[in-house]
Amino acid sequence: MTAPRIPSFNAEVGDTKHWFTRQGGPLSDSALAEVDEIFRNRWRTLLSVDDMVEGLVNRLEEEGILDNTYFIYTSDHGYHRGGVWHAHRQEAAI
């Protein structure tokens, strides 16, 4: 499984882009491999959430209270490899 390669992925950028985006140039093969590993890890994390929700639903069903239960999901949009710095303020504010 690889990260989506949309047209803007790893593309050359011009002077009109944000200064941070202009840094470094195209990704190396090792950097691309790391991007893909991070992408796979995000899916692995999601699968663990699926397992937890399945267990919760099964337990609520066993207790006979599933039909009277609401599920509310929220997310911090976060899989930042342990970092706290954000390139975009909107992301940090969510």
C-alpha cells in the first residue's frame, strides 16, 4: 500500500508557493518509502479503532442497550510522528 500519488504529490514547486513548501526539492527514494510507511501506519491505527468499536458495539448488544446508545466520534487529525510543530495554523486549531 502506498500513499496516494495525486498530481501535486512530489511535484516541483515555483516561487509562488509557501516558503516551507519550496524547501528541499523532490523527495528521495528513501523519503518516498518513509511517506508510504507512515501512510500504512495511519491505516493500521484506524484498524485498531475499528476493533475497539466492534468490541464496544458487541458488548452494548449483549447488555441490550445498543438501541438506546449514541456514538459520537471525534479526532485530532493527528499522526504527527510524535511532533508538535504544524506547518498550517488551521490544522493546529482543529
